[in-house]
Amino acid sequence: GRIIRLNNYGRTDGKVVPVAGSPSAADGARTTFQALDETHRLYTDVHRDAIETMLNNLPKRPLEDPWQFSTTTAGEPGQNSYAEAEYTEGVKNVEGKLKSLGFYFFHRQASDGAKFDTMQQRMRAIWEATGPGVRKWSRLDTIAANWDREGADKAYLERVWTNRWTQTASQTFDKASFAGLGDPRYTIKAGAFVTLGFDGAKFKD
């Protein structure tokens, strides 16, 4: 099916279409509004290039006041998703380190000090991260019970249900610890010979 917009006279003056996630497919798209959903899943170079192409097409329709809207669950830190780039930009704006014109950022999550050991703690965290409209029909106890399932990835549950950028158990290295080991004063010269060693140690290697 198609979604068609009608003007005040009942004539077609716009349409809603899906866009393929590739730069070449988006190259000719001159949208007046573009919506991106679950951008934490858009982490490949192809995804990011397609979005960049679409963003650069928006100014081609200045009379229609074009804009982009994106919404997402918190993603995995270090995956370099489009959501992570927007989240980082948003936090920098909030902290006063950046001023992005035309960029509105809204983020809701459970507090950084949230605990998840008991059912009550989990429900409190989920409640805090959930908008008022969704609270009316959500079963917080059913959601919180997921933490008690055998083999549950609790970091994943924390990420998707309390909207916190939490590293999941499937990620090998801790992003914050890894970032702390680097020194921006030192860079590897182009063409340098580099060797890597890995001994398979499980903790603090």
C-alpha cells in the first residue's frame, strides 16, 4: 500500500515512502521530512553514509522547511551507531561543550545510580525511564521479572528497558577502560608497521 498526503483541495501533494539503507539509493531523495527509527541498529558505514546523503539533501527543499526526526533505544557503547553519534552530540550540547544549531535532543533514562538487585529496584528504574503515556499500559513487574530468567543478559535488559548506554556481556572490552588507556598526543604514522599481541586473559589484561 501507499501513504498519500492530500492538500486542502483533496489533491495529492506528497507521499510517504521507505528509503533503502544505501547512499546510492538515497542520493536523489529530496525529502521534506525524514524519520529514522531505532538508530542504534544503524551502525555500518553504509547506514551512516545513507543518512549523511539524506541530511545533505534536506537543504535542497528550503521552502518546505525540511527536517529529520530520529528515535531510538539506547545502543551499545563503542558500536559507532548513528544513535551513539547523536547521543554524544546531545550530551556535549547539554554540557555546554557544543552548540548545534537546529538540533533538539531529548533523552530519558533511569538514573546512573540505579540498582537492579531486587524486583522493587528494577521496577523503580523502569518506571523512571518510561514516559508517562507508556506507564499507563506497561506491566513493570513482568518486565522486571526478566532479570530472574536463567542466563539473562542483565546488561542488555538494563540497556533496552531503562534506556541506559550500558555495555552488554557480548562485548569483549570495556569502552571506558579502553578509552582511558589511550593518549591523544600519540598517533601511529601512516604506513607504519604495527603488530598486535593477544594472550586470551579474561580479566584486566
